[in-house]
Amino acid sequence: MRWKEQLLTLTPYQPGKSIESVKRQYNLEQIIKLASNENPFGCSQAALSALKENSTSLAIYPDGYATILREKLASFLQVGEDEIILGNGSDNLIQMISRALLHPGASTIMSTHTFSQYKHNAVIEGAVIKEVPDIDGEHDLEGFLTAIDDQTNVIWVCSPNNPTGTYIPESKLIPFLDQVPEHILVVLDEAYYEYVVAEDYYDSISLARKYPNLIVLRTFSKVYGLAAVRVGYGIANSSIIKALEPAREPFNLNSLGQLAAAEALSDQEFVEQCKQKNRQGLAQYYEFCENNSLKFYPSQTNFVLIDFQVEANEVFQYLLERGYIVRSGKALGFPTAVRITVGSPEQNEGLIKVLEQFL
Ligand code: PMP
């Protein structure tokens, strides 16, 4: 398909139904949204207070260099300030990487079941997309290597992966990175990094410093609970950062986001508490699945993909009518599964009760 024809096949990203629209449509008082992997416990009080007390003038452009946040991140991660790029969410970083590196004639590699924005942006840039079938929800990194051709310049690795929640163990990632030619950029999207408990996970920041062609993407939208103010960051060798900077809009990070993220970073106790509560929430869903012999993908994230063995939209609709918004697996490549964000213990319990009535 020609580039522009391909572009016309794109549909805008559908973030799912909003709380307000479901309330009105089904005449419900209370809606619980467990669809977009947000933090059910909100964000750090320190970040909230900083926003409330903030004296930032809205008439003034944000700091284009995000000086304070950059300094804090550099010190927290033990990297140089020139090894950091900031984005209006990691969505914006995915967009910047695509804008800087992809073009008609280039090819890019990703898994068939992964975060939609890699493909979306590659289509916009007119690149050839090579999707490698996953192996039971996990990236086939051997397949990624085989898919490399002379035109390949970006490979997308999502670990832990959305929508499966699975991760790549260190023993598989390192040999893969060793084999990717240096002129190809490997993007390691770690939006859910802070939720990981697997012992054979890798030290991604050290990897980003070791491999000159690796960029690690993280976000304040998930465990930090700051999705609304849009802050993501990338860590890579300073020459990669330099190459990406021209693709960044000058004021891509708003002032409130910079302020909130810098404060949130200092409150690691909040992060740790959310991580613990998330594991307990996941355990509630695992128990439900085991009791009902449902297949699920063991998750290192704040969501779980459950296979109900029936048309995904049927489960989705059933829950919607009862006030729960989840994500149907249909658009995610899992036609009989549903992706559920782990909520508070009460939200999980409520949803599980409704699901038990469905079965
Ligand atoms: N990467 C992955 C894997 C995600 O799941 C998401 C959010 N759904 C993002 C990136 C984008 O996150 P944000 O733009 O809010 O940082």
C-alpha cells in the first residue's frame, strides 16, 4: 500500500469510553474505570501540595529544558543531564523517535501484540512495519533479529508489555541487544517499570549507558499517578538524545507537569506503597482466574489480561452496563480476552463479584 493510502487507513487512538459518557448512556450513579492502567490511589500528596501552592504564572511559557525536573531525574537515576530527554507523556517520546528516524523507505520492527502507538507513528512517517508474532504474549526476540533488513532503523521492545503484562528476562534481553547492529535504535518502553517484581529483570538504566543504540522510556503516568499532566522521559547515550532533540517541540512539557513530577520523584514511599497494593490487587484477580479455570497472563504491571473464552466485547458490554469500564481485548489482538487495570481492593472485589455473575 502506498504511504498516503496507508495513512488514510489509520483511525485516531481510541482511549476508551469516558466515565461521563457511560454515566449518561446507562443512567448510572457510579462508574469505575479500570481501562487505562492509571493509578487507583492517585498521586503523591507532595505532588498535589506543590501544585496547589504553585506560584507558576500561566502567562509564561514552561521551561523548555525542564531544568529542575531534569536535575532531579539525573540525580535520582545517576545519569548525566545530557542523557535525558523529556516528553509530554511517553507517547510524545514515541512520536519524537518516529519523527526523527522513520521515513518512507525505512523499516521498523515490533511485536504483533504490543502498544499501539509504535505502529501508529510508523504509519504516519510512512515506514515499512514489520510485525513479529509473539509467543504466548511474549516478544519473539529471535524473530525480531531475523526481521532486520538493510532499511531497519528502529526496533520497539515493550517490557513489561502492554497489553499482556509479560516481561523479557535479562537472559534474553542481553543476547538480543548484543546482536542488534549499532546503527539500529532499540527503544525499550518501560512504562510499567516501577511495578516490576521479577527477580530476573535487568537494570535498564545501566543498559542504556552501556549500549550506544538503546533508549529506555519511562513515564509519570502510571505508578506516579500523574497521567493528566503528561510527563515521560527517555534515557540514552547523549548522542542519541542530541539526535532526537530537534524532533522535540520547544515547550513540550507543561509547567504543572514539571512541578508535579519533580515532587513525585522525591516521594518514593508512595511508589513503594502503590507497588505493594498492586501486587495484592493482582493476587485478587489471579485467585479469581484460578477458581474459575480462566487463563491469564502473569503480569509485572498494574493490569491483567484475562481470557474469558467468549467474544471479548460481550464481557466488556456486560461490565459496562454494570458501571465498570475495562478494555476489550478485541482491538488489542486478543478477541476473547479483557484487559483489566488493578484498582483499589474494594474496586477489584466489586468487579470480581460482577464477573462471577457473568460466568
Ligand atoms: N507505553 C506504554 C507501554 C503504555 O502502556 C503507555 C500508556 N498507555 C504509554 C507508553 C504512554 O504513556 P504516557 O504517554 O501517558 O506516558
